[in-house]
Amino acid sequence: MTDGRLRLGVNIDHVATVRNARGSAWPDPLRAALLAEAAGADGITAHLREDRRHIRDADMEALRAGIGIPLNFECAATEEMAAIVLRLRPHAVCLVPEKREERTTEGGLDVAGDENRLAHYIAPLRDAGCRVSMFIGHDARQIEASARIGAAVVELHTGHYSDLHAEGRLAEAEAELAALVKGAALAHSLGLEVHAGHGLTYDNVAPIAAIPELRELNIGHFLIGEAIFMGLEDAIGEMRRRMDEARGTGA
């Protein structure tokens, strides 16, 4: 079981969403990443989708060159993305399922159903020095498969928990939380580093942050939305405060 301060990765995808909606150069995702870094973020996450709906190739290059904290490169497990990762060599690569018609990542990767291909896919990424993460649900089959293929990290999908919490279905949210707790313990017991993310807000983050095996939360859409009202530095600072309070650690 791990102790200590929980890391916060800030996802800046939706800064690019706003930029692309206007077709201009503003707001600049790199500027947001640098502000997040100055505000105490422990890492920057960006998802280069196949359709480039928000983050673009030039953004990933700028982030890789411009930030002083780890870059977590989210992508689908395609040959195109592998080539980009091997060229940029970010600190971490998080493999996610991707469907063109979805608004956001709707579920976890089916590692167990694609185990042989994914094992071969991640080998050169690991050899290039990238920490490879699988974005998965809390199902034991997916966690065990992630360990077998040699992933360093699993990131547990908290979207269902977040949706249940937002809808006021608190008993179901508690059951989903218990399943996430169990999944985190299993992953840790198999030697995987455990992260979590998707849909987390000020209102629902504390029970997730309190899971002792977790080392990192990745949060994006909510923080970028709150930044409209309170500024990015203050939005991140408040999330950091709530995470530390749940964890029983100081800044």
C-alpha cells in the first residue's frame, strides 16, 4: 500500500476544443499547460485523437518541448500513434479506447480481449523509455491482463462513478466506489502503479482521492470549465486542496 501525496495530472484537451471552435490560435494549450505547471500540477495530460478534434500534432510537439513536468500522451493503440510516440518520447503513454462518434472516452480499454496485440504494441514504447498505462475499468480480468502484458500503470475509469454521483444515485455510486477500491488493491498487489480519472469534480473527488493505493489523478474537463470562472491557477489549487484533505497530506 502506498502513502503520501497524491499527484495531480491536468488534462488540457479542452483548451484546444475552445481554440478549434473558433479556428484561431487562441487559447493556446501550451500556455495553459505552463500555467498548470506554475499552479502545482504534477503532470500534463493530452489526448491526440485520430480525428484531431482538439489536441493536434503541433500541440504535442510544443508540450514535449515546452513543459518542465511529465507529459502523459493519451492515444489509441494504432500504428500512427506509436510512430508519433516513438518520435516524441513522452514520459508516459496512456492507451485508451477510441470511437469517432463518442464525445469523450466512454469506457475502459479491453486489454483482456486484445492481450496479444497490446503486448507486442507496448514493447517498443517501453523500450523507448515511456511508462505505459492502460485506461481500464475496475474489472479484475482487465487489471490482470494489464499486468501480464507488462504495463507499468493502470488508470481506472471513474466516469461511471462520477455519473452516478452527479445523478444523485448515491447507493449505486457507493457500490461503484467499492468496486474501484477493490480494483485498485488488486492492481497494486500485482505490482502496477494505480491512477484514476474521468468525470472527477470538487464534489466527488474526495472518496476517490482517499483510495490508498492511488498515486495519481488525471482531471481535465472540469478544471478547464472552472477556470472560466475562477482562473486556472485557483481552479487547480482548490482541486489540490481537496485531494490533500482527502489524503490527509499537506501541500
